[in-house]
Amino acid sequence: MLRSMLIHPVALTIGALLALAIGRATGLNPNPISIFAAAAIALVASELAVAPIVFNKSKDPANVFLKALMGTVLHLGLSVVMGAVGVFVLKLGSVFVYWLLGAYWITLIGLCTVFIRVLRSPIEGAKLSTN
């Protein structure tokens, strides 16, 4: 579980560096502060969204599914709230919203990958124990 949680920082780092490189190669100003603020917000939101699964004690697939759903909703809520703070309080500008959207989708894909692995593990274990 912990090893699969490393997918978020790695994917966000690769995405942020790729965005900076493409922006500089095309002659555009990629606004690194907005990129790294969006990556930091998405990283915090995605790591906190894993908490319901980490603290789940049940192996029941329905309960695991519910905790995974709670994690995705928590990820969305935290991203929206911290993104609003970035726009309205920190005045990061409208380009920050686009970087946050990209970082959100990168981490959402990583979260769903982690949640699917966790959801499949008790089911596969139950299938093996009944054979």
C-alpha cells in the first residue's frame, strides 16, 4: 500500500517538469509558481484522500469500496477548497486553475489505481481461500 502511494509524487514531479520544459521550449512563460502550487495542492489532497483506506480495518469488499469512494470525494473536496484559497487568497491567477486541473487528473488516476488494487486484494484472497 505504501509503495503504491509513491505514484503521486513521482507522477506530479514528472508532469510539472514536463510542463516547465514544454513551456520554455515553446517560448511561453509557464509560470513555475502556479505549476508547483498546483502540484503541491494535488499532492496534499491525494495523500490525505488515501487516509480512509489506510485506516480501514474491514476486509469486506463493500466497506473497502465505500472507503475508496470516500477517498475520491475527499480528494475532490480538498482540491476545490485549496484551489479556491490559491485563487482568491494567494492571487495565483487564472492559469493556476488550469495547472490545478491537470494535477488533479494526474492524482485522480493514481488514486483510482491504488484503490482498485486495494479493492481487488480482498476479493482475490477470498477466492483463493474458498478453492
